[in-house]
Amino acid sequence: MSPPRPRPRQPLAQRMIDALRRRPLDAAAALAVLIMAAWIAPGLMRWAIIDATWTGETKAACTEGGACWAIVTSRWRQVLAGFYPKDHLWRVAAAALVLLAGVAPLLRRRTSGLALATAPAAVLLAYGVMEGAGVLPRAPTDYWGGFFLNLFIGLGASIFALPLGIALALGRTSRLPVVKGLCVAFIEVIRGSPLIVLLFAAAVVAPLFTPAGMTLDKLTRAMIVIILFEAAYMAEAVRGGLAGVPAGQVEAARALGLDRWRTLVFVVLPQALRIATPALVNSFIGLFKDTTLIYVIGVLDITGVLRNAVTDFAWQGLETEAYVFVAAVFWVFCFGLSRWSASLERRLSIPGKSA
Amino acid sequence: MGLQACGDPGSAVDEPPPLAAGVEGAPTAQPGQAPAAGQTLRAVKARGYLLCGVHQGLLGFAYADNNGRWRGFDVDFCRATAAAVLGDGNAVRFIPTSSTDRFSALQSGEVDVLWRNTSGTFSRDATLNLAGVNYYDGQGFMAPRASGVRSAKDLDGARICIQTGSTNELNLTDWFRAHGLRYQPVVFDTEDKARSAYDREQCDALTADMSNLAAARVAMKRPDDHVLLPEIISKEPLGPVVRHGDDQWTDVVRWTLNATILAEELGITSQNLQAQRQSQSPEVRRLLGAEGGLGRMIGLQDDWAVKVIATSGNYGEIFERNLGAQTPLKLARGLNAPWNGAPSGLLFAAPMR
């Protein structure tokens, strides 16, 4: 039997009216949302764009009734790079490019495997460029800040958390009770604690226990905590992926004579990670937004820099602009990521198999 | 390899000290293991700049300007400390610290000193060293001018907005009980929320430390429509904090503060400093290192106080520049006036001799 032929498409307006007539409740809700949007949008546009002030050195330059983005533009260096020395800003730009280049292979299906090597290398290289690594003048991590820091922590932590998360997920399915127990305990303890508490522990408690002379700076400690935190969440995403691989795949691989490791690496993991991709991207987006939490340990990321800006007499009282700007920046990045993830899902989906 | 130092000492460099290979970080101390006396001073001199722990952003006290240069009341004391030790008020790196991690940053050696709006208390002094008080604060009240409330005693039965979990809450309970008055607390988990609730007239008064109330008042749509009530119901002595055990460094920080206080008492300002160096007054001469050789006793140059005053000015100048009537905060000197001033306050530094 052939599939039913699609009905000829009616004009959009006709279809909308039909849809609304069939579901009066939906129609009412849609109407309410439209009215609200129409009510808010003009005022918002007027405030954020039409009446807004874009440049200026103090809030005296701001016009009444409009947003004052001068608070952002007048200190764009801090917003992007924190208090990194002015003469060395090229290093921040270079490090950011390196980071993005490192994950770029993920954009093409053919090259995505390369990211396994390029992404961690990019994080280390970016760290080296920023820190100096003995070649450039040293700029320890307490010079870092601004949006670069959000980017570095978000990307860096995810990249290093993924292998750890995979290991934890595999450990959780292990037949060895000790391995399994340790992995379960780790995952559950970390997932059971808020990130902010773990960050406090890293900032406040950890330095009291490290031996003298072996001090890890604040950002490194925070980074380690974020990696562990993210790994626990990624482990659960990967576990879901592992569970989604049909048992027949493993049996077929064994029947072909593949040993356990080859079965895992060439048959199970590629499929598991494909299934887990949406969940992994999801947890990355969550992590990226959580990077603003490092404010609580005294590190000035993009949020911190703008919170600091509104304590300058010159900009005092512009909290709304500061927070709206940060929200917009994160929205752009996170929305972009989720669109990318959706397209990735489509490309990775196996033809003929409904996900 | 390192970068060459840019700019001559004292010039307004809008940058932190140049990056350099070499020693980083302050000496660290294990819990329960005090740093040896003199260790911090040696480390700061060897490093060439001071690591100063400041607030992440507090109106009037610590903030960065458009060019990334740190400014504020506490920041000026950081620069003064750097000037005392290194002769250069720009030889500082400002390390923002949160209220939670400030003490561990100090103990682990991420900073040499905290000039960070920190209330001195017994238990803090027991584990760290309080090196003086640079701002005598206390909890107070703000009320709308139109309400006619002119004293906290007029607040019987009032709704009072407050941040929960702070010592402010306990002080409030104590004070109202002691005065046999009733009130209705309206609590919020952050200061910002308490402030905006007051702004929306969800309560009749707002309580917090006076310096915070002054900042809150500036944030109101019409600051002049609000009054700070005269009653101060608690003691919050804000001052610098250093690690326990390095007495020499404690002295350096304490006397940096004292030098600014003494300079105001003696009428020495950043403007008349050069003239005052010719002064015949023995007190002035001892402070400015013309005689007595006192600086060497705490490991500094004889002219350390000259550098302090040249960098930040005397206490009064630092106060007026950042908090005083010329600033939007418009804080009165109040308790932070010299003991012999008119009106008098609590600033009373031990004499130089």
C-alpha cells in the first residue's frame, strides 16, 4: 500500500484559521501571546534600540528613557578580556581564536573525529598563550577575565569533562563492583551538590589543605571542580546513550570476532555518543551559563566586570543595561549552540531509522 | 624574560604592573603555621608589587574605571601601602575577592593584604591580624523624607526591609527590643532586593550599614527624597586584614593607615607636602622621615610616609575624594573624623616616636 498522498497545501491564512477553529483554547492562548508581544515589543524596541545611547564616557551622556549601552562600549576591553594588560590583548584574541579553531572540526561530519585531538590541544595552547608558558611574559590566571573567561571555562571544562564522563559512564556499567561503586558514588555525590557549593569548597577549603609551595591558583581550582561537575552530568548523558545501543550490535560485533575493547571503541561508543549528542550539547549549554557563577569566588567574568562597572560613580544605577547585555550575549551563544545541535542531530541520524 | 617597567613611578599608569617572569604569589602559610616575621615584606619587595585584595565592586570603596584603573577608598589605601613599601603607588595588583573567599585568599597567599571593607571581630582577629580601622561604620536606617520619620525611635510598628542572615538582622532585633518598640521585618536574601523593595515602598524604612545605605540612597530615583536617620545601632569597624604571625607586615599596614591619619592631624596634604618637608615641627619631621630614622625600624625607607601622602593624600583627602560631600555618596565624616577635629570623631593614631 502506498503512503497517503499529501493533501494540496492551502494558503497559510486558511490553515491558521482552520487550526484555530479546531482548538479554541490554543487559539485563545496564541492570541494572548500575540497581544502581549505586540504590547511589549514597541516599548522594548524603543528602549533598547531607538532611544538608546551607544557611546559615552559617563552616564551623563545617556538619554532619558532609553537604554544606555555606553556602559558596555566604553569598557569593551574589560567586557571581553577583564583586566588583562592592554599591550597584550592580542594574546586574548589569539587564545579565543585558537579555542574556536580547536572545536571547528566538529562543524563538518567528515572532520569531526579530528576534534578529539584538536580540541584538547587548543585548550592547552590557549592556556599557554594567555599564561605565557615561559615564552611570553607571564600573566597568571588572576589577570584573566571578561567574556574570554566564560568562553575558556565553558569550552575547556567541557572538552576535558567529556572523556572523564565517558569513563565514568563505562565504569558505571562495569561488572567490577568496586569500579562500579566508585563511579556511582562519584556521580551521585557531584550531581547531588549545587555547583556553587563545590566552587566555594574549591575556593575556600582547598587552599587550606594543599601543602605549602604547591599552590594551585583560584581559577585552576575552580576549573577542576567544574570539570568534575560537568563530567558527572556528561556521564549520565553517555549512560543514556549506552543504554540506547541495541544489544544486537554488541552480539554482532562479538560474532565477527571483535574483542571487548574493539567492540566498545568501534561499535558501541560511536552509536552511544550519537544518541547522547543532544543531551551532551544540552549539558554544555547549561555549563556555559553556569560559568557566570565564578563571580562568587571573586573572579570577574563578563557578569563580574559589568557588576563592577555599575559601582563606578560614572555608571552607577545602570544595572538593567548591564544584566540585559549579559543575558543577550549568553542568549546569542546558547541559541546558536542549540540550533547547531539540532542540525547535528539531523545529520547524525541514521537514514531509515526513526530516532 | 620579562617586560620592561613602563612609566616612571608616580605617573598615572592605567595598567597593572608589567608582566614579568619570576616570583609570583605571596608567601603561603599552612593553617596553624604562622609566616615568619618579615616574610611578607621581603616577598613584596622581591616581587616588585603588592597583591592587594579588594572588593569585587563597591560604590566609593573599590571599582574599576573605564580604563581599567582601580579607584575608591580602599583602593587608595592599597596604593598607599604599595607606596610605603615600594615607593610607587602604582606597584599594586588588585585582586578582587568575594566576601566568601577573601580570608582564604589571604591565608593561601593569593593576596598580601585585604583592604576590603572587612568588619573586625574577635574571631577574625584570632585567626588573622586586624591592622587598624580605616572606616568606622555602623548599622543605620533610611526612610522617605515625606514620611516625617526623623529618628529611628519614630519607627514604632514600621515595616523594615532588611537582608536576611546578616548581623544586621540580629542588631535590629536587639535594638528594637532594648527600646521597647515593635517592628515588622520584611526580609530578602540579598541587599539589592531589600533595596528595591524599599524603593517600591513595600516597607517604611531600610536598614543596613550606613555606607551601604548611602550607596542605596544614591541609587534611588530621587536621592534627596530619602533621609539617613541619626541612630547608629551597631559597631562595624572596617579595616585592613593581614595574615597572623608576620608582625612586621602588620606594622607596615597599620602605620600606612596611621600615616594618613597623622598627616591629616598635622595638616600635611598631598598639595603642601613639599613645603611641609621643610617644616621645623618635630612631629612633622619624624613622620616625614627628616629625623628619627623611624621607617627603618619596620623595614621601610625613611621617607615612606612622604610616598604614602604623595600617592594617596592624607586620610581626609582620601575620604573626601571617594566618599565625601563632593561625591554622589555625600557621606559625612561622622565617626571618621580626627579625635581633635570639629566635630570630633574616632581617628586617633599613636604618635610617631
